[in-house]
Amino acid sequence: MLDHALFDPATIDPETKRLNEEIRKDQASQPDPWSMPIAEARALRAKGSIAFPRLTRSARAETITIDGPGGPVALRVIRPQGKSADKPRGAYLHIHGGGWVFGGADDQDPWLVRIADTCGFVCLSVGYRLAPEHPYPAALEDCEAAALWLAGPGKASLNVSSLTIGGESVGAHLAVSTLLRLRDHHEQPRAFRGANLNCGFFDLGLTPSVRAWGEERLVNNTRDLETFADGFCAGKVDRRQPEISPLYADLKGLPPALFSVGTADALLDDTLYMSARWAAAGNGGHTAIYPGGCHVFIRYPGPLTERAQELSERFLMALA
């Protein structure tokens, strides 16, 4: 049962309220990212801020390259240490967020180091092509190529048998879209045992919570999400076709998924709707709602983040 009390503002802890206010103030003081060329907006975000803190790059990370439909695809690899170093318990294919416009495979090393060492997984983050320079289907094709490699020669190369997948925001969108491609184009519906899906962007036609959010930025606002969708779609396409918006896909036969989202996220409806459809399709899994959590709140240290990371780790370890 979904506890409606989770959506009561009174349940938001003081630390989460403080963090959200700091993010709002920081973004209000920054220039509009759409008032400058995309290269400048990327450079500004890469410098780091309260709203978009830079996460430490791990010295343990290495890069391997596989063939992709548009050229080489880089996979950033972080291997487990400790007792799982020689025989990993599995692999986690991670797909980063950033609106298909920002970010990269090296932007979330601390999360992947933690998953690697806690779960005993080899973690791989996909360096997919970004929009608007490379609109649909470029990013999806790169993620599909990474998944096919991991489900094929990658298993032997990394000495793993259990595969999982996941991502944040548009990374969750690409993770689901990749699972659909594996099922529909390659007859591999269960190549991955489960999906860890954090605050996904599943309807590029925009759900009610996105449309109603307005101008105030708490990581994203309505215009940001509209612009991200426009850049990914690059033209007049049916945004309700399943390959564009996986919310509208036939979801039967997919693996269990953990859906996570905060209640202070413009993309709240995307998770509520998609997780309900996932459950109705008989796939299994869980949905975790975090009072007051902003978009990709796991980027910011705190009790809410710790709870979410512990749950995702338990979910992934249960799949190995």
C-alpha cells in the first residue's frame, strides 16, 4: 500500500528542507542555462555549485571502449575491492542523467565505488552521445550497444554472470528503453536481473507534475524539462511512442525494478505512473517515496540519501 502520509509536507525532515532552500537560492543566483550556448552552459555546470556539486573522480576508475553504431562507446569501469575483487558477485550497468544534454560517465564515481564495494559488483557507466548535437536515437543506441556487449562478451571479460542496470533521471529513461530494446529487438527480455531506477523521466510529452511545476528551479523546472525533451526529440515526433516515452510501452516480461523518487521532484508523476504500470505488468519490484527529496537528491549527502542508497544496495544484492 502507498502511504499517503509520505506526501504530507509535515513529514519532511529539517535537513531536507534546509538543503532544498539552499539549492533554490543557488540556482536563483545563477544565469539561466538557456541564455547561453550549450558549450558554455556545460562548462558552467562542470565547475560545480551547491545545486550541482562536483563529485570526486575515483583513481580506481578505468575506461574500456566498445564498438557502437555511431563510433566507439566509452565505458567507465569501477571494480570491487576486498573479497569480491577476484570474483565479482555481478555487474551494474549505470546510465547517467543530465537531461541527455549534461553530464558524463565520470560524474558519479562515489556512488559507483560504493555499489562496487558494498555489493561486490563491477560497475560500468556509459559515455553515451549527448543531445542536442546527437538527438534520438543516438544515446539509446549507445546504451543498447553497451548492454549487448555486457550481456555477451562482457560477461566473460569481467568474470560475471549476474547483470543489473540502472540510472538517474534520463539515465532511468535510457535504462528502461534499453531493456525494451533487448526484449523487442534481441529476444533478451531477462538479460538483466533487475533495474535500479531513480526519478526517471518516462513521459516526454510531460506528466501533470512537470507541467504544473512552474518557473522556480529546484534542480529542474518546467522549462528545463521541456527543453531537455525538445533536444532529445529534435523535431516533430510522436512523443508518446514507446521508444521516446517508455511509459507508453508494453512493459510485460521485464525484470523487477526499484523505483525511487522524492516528493519535491517535478518528475514525481513519472515515477508514480511508471511504477504502477510496471507492477500491473507483473514484473515485480518496489517503489520508494522520499518526503521532500528533490530531483536526484542522492547527489547531496544527508540522511535521505543514506536511506535511499542503502535500499538500492539491498535491492541490487538480492539480485546477484
